[in-house]
Amino acid sequence: MSTRTQLSLMAAILASAIGAAIWFYYSRFGLSLGLKYATDPADWGSFGDYIGGLLNPLISLFAFYWLGSSVRLQGIQLQDSASAINEAAKHQAAQEALALKGHQLASLNMELSAIQSEISYHQSLLGTWLDQFHAPDRPVTVVSPDGIEMPIWGAVTGTGYTLRKLRGEQRRLIDRVKNLSAD
């Protein structure tokens, strides 16, 4: 039953009770007084006590009913609020997990970029040394990135080893990105 219907029903009951109380008072005392208008405050006080004595318990019952209804409604709202808070906490945890993944992916991307730059540098270095080796005067030594003069084949071998190591690190990082993306 809706609140509006409940209020209408209670208003009808209250109006009926007021009407019935007045009618009973009138039929019991009004007819015996000869239907004259009461001018004595004591008569009006008695009438007020009579009406109040009949209607106060009914009004108190209605007030108690609405108090109970409001307590029930607050309980329902509290459960709804708790449910909404739990749902919000789940969504926040999911967002935090996504944000963490985003930061991890960004970090891995920066590492991959650095490794790719290093690979490009070493490939360029190898290309330069090989071009020098094929030159007509064929230098037997080259200067390493550390500024050390060394035989060309030692420099090529060392750079090849470095490239293999960097490619392995690159594959490891790519696998980490794939695993992180799969989660």
C-alpha cells in the first residue's frame, strides 16, 4: 500500500472517529440539555476531555505506526547504502588494478624504448665498422664506444654479444607486456 493511500485511510478513520465522537456526545448529552448553546467553560472543558480521551489513543496509534514505518524504511535504506558502498568499493578496486596495470605497461614501454635505442646504436656501430673494414685501406683496429682502440673482429664479436643480450632482454620485456595484457 502506498504512503498516499495509507495517509488517506488514516485521515478517513480519524475523521470518522471525530464525527462518531461528536455524534455520541451530542446524542448522549446534547439532547438531554435541550440543544442549547453551552456558554459555561466547564461544559466545553468536559466536551474537550471527552473528545481528547477518545481521539488521543487513536492519534497515538497512528504516530506509533508511522514511527515503526520510518524505522523499517531507514533499515531498508541502510541496507541499500551498504550495498552501494560495497559495489563502489569493488569498482574502485578494479580501477586501482587497471591504473596499476597502466603504470606497469608504461614502465615496460619505457624500458623497451631504451633497449630499442641501444640496439639501434649498436647496429649502427656495427654498420660503421663493417663499412670501414670494406674500405680500400682496411683498418685492422677500431675505437670502441668506451674509447678503447681494439681489433675490428673483437669489437664486432663484443657488439654481437651485446646485441644478442639486448634482444634477449627485449623478448623478456615483450613477454612481460603480453602476460600483463592477458591478465
